Amino acid sequence: MIYRHDWAEVAPAVAVVRSVCDAADLAVDELPLLNDTIDTDALNRICTFSTNPHRPTVVSFIHAGHSVTVDGEGTVTVELSTEYAR
């Protein structure tokens, strides 16, 4: 599932949590803390200050068993793992 966000309105880390919750049909309190998976301050800085249009920032990681990719242009992609899906 692909989610579009405006980094001026929502921090990338918050967008990741919202996107994973939506994709996996989970409440926020059902997810492990994102900060246990990735440094959320670093994620926010990397994605928010992505300024080179020829080399876009892309960060990928696994959170709550699901593959998450975040880019500097406001896109969060969540690929659900069937092992963790409801």
C-alpha cells in the first residue's frame, strides 16, 4: 500500500506509524514502538531535508514484520507480511 504525506504537515515517523496501522488494520497501541526499530529522529531529518532531486532519499526497514519504505518526497510504502497479517 502506498501513502502520500506532506512532510511539512506530518513528520515521517508519525506517517510511518499511521501508514502501518492503516495497512495492517491495527491500532497504534498494537504496534511495537517505532523507535525500537529505527532512530525516528534520524528518519525525520533524513526524509525532511532531502534536497537533491537527482538522488532522492529512500529509507527501507522492517517494522512489526512489515516492509516499510519512506522517501524524501512524502511517500510511505507498506508491504504487509502474510506472517503478521490479520
